[in-house]
Amino acid sequence: MAFWSHSRPTATATAAAEPVASMDTATLKTELGHAYDRGRSDERARRAGRGVIATLLVVLATVGVMCLALAARDGSFGAAGANVDRTLAQAMSQVGR
């Protein structure tokens, strides 16, 4: 027997449907609202504490883009590095005063 076929399954191969629980519309909306609230709170708890990592990644990506922009402006990574070193040396001399 093949694992798949292009024909429809036979009547004996389909699963029997479970009985559907009936409830009124107001109860259904209330239960659905509670389920969504529980899902939201579970997801917030699962993702808690990752703000610092995300912020660090954004800062590192920004520094990387700035280094690439300096390299493009100065013509090489060496010249961009020299420019960054000169700027940092000037900033450190002003802080040291």
C-alpha cells in the first residue's frame, strides 16, 4: 500500500467525528476571551527578560552599519579604523581634562 494516493479516502478510512459540545454564544465568547488572555500571558512570560539582549543586538548592528559607512566613505577599512581611533583619542583627551 502506498503512503499517499491521489484518490479520496474510503469511508472506512475516515475517523469518526466526536460529538460537538454545544454552548450559547455569550459563554463561547467569554471562554474564547479567557483562552486568548491566558495565551497572551503565557507568551509574555515565555519571552520575558530578552529586552536586554535585543537592545544589545540593535546597538551592535548600529555600530556595524556605522563602521561599514565609514569604510565606504574613507575608501578602506584601515582608513575608517584610523578615523575612529583619532576620534576616540580626541574624546578621551577631553574626558581626561
